[in-house]
Amino acid sequence: MPIEDLARSDVVTASAETSVTELATTMEQQNVGSIVITEERSPVGIVTDRDLTVRVLAGQADQAETAGDVMTDDLCTIDSGSGFYQAAELMCEHGVRRLPVCDADDELVGIITADDLTELLADEQQQLADVIRAQRPPY
């Protein structure tokens, strides 16, 4: 199944000029842990709640005022036609929990997270358990 079928399409985005205060407020209001930073429709970075904690509150980024000051800009993305395994492999390889999903024109079309993949695996395991329960003899 392609990642585009699994990914969330309602990605919260902002520009690099967005203030860190506005980012934090948006994360709270939208109940998300990350905001993809876009230029036009292409992702150029990501700011996570951890970025705000470590880079702003812990003072690792001097004068951190905007998303551009604190975003991770060596962004790892995944093609919308890629599969579940490729997403898990990329997350592991790059040590990330979130992958912006891009189309062939490098435009943002969604986001897939480690939590999404874990939930999908749990659902699949539950369905398999139901099959096993239905077919085993009574004790």
C-alpha cells in the first residue's frame, strides 16, 4: 500500500518567517508535535516540539525568533508512491519519527509518523489475532 494512502493529508505548515511563539501556539491549538516549514508548496524544514524545547528553551539557538532559526533543514522526505517498509527504513536510517510525503513535483501532500506506522501495525496484528482466535479449537 502506498504511503499516500496511509499518510495524513492535513499537514500543519508554516513559513520560515513564522515566529517560534506562533509555532508553539499552533502546535497546541492543532494538537500536533511538528510543523512542516514550506516554501511555496515544497517542504524545506520541520520544527518539532522537541526542537522548540531544546533549541529555544534550553538556549542552544542564540536569538531564536523564527522557524528558520530552529527548524531542521536537512529534511528527510518520502515519495508518495513509496511503501510502508521504505518509510520505516528511512525513519530508522535517519533517526526521525516524521516523514513529510511529497509528490513527483516535490510538493507536500502529507505526513507519516512513527506513531502512524505503529498504529497500523497494531491494527494488522489485531486482525491476525482475530483470525487465529476464530480458527483455533476450544480449550
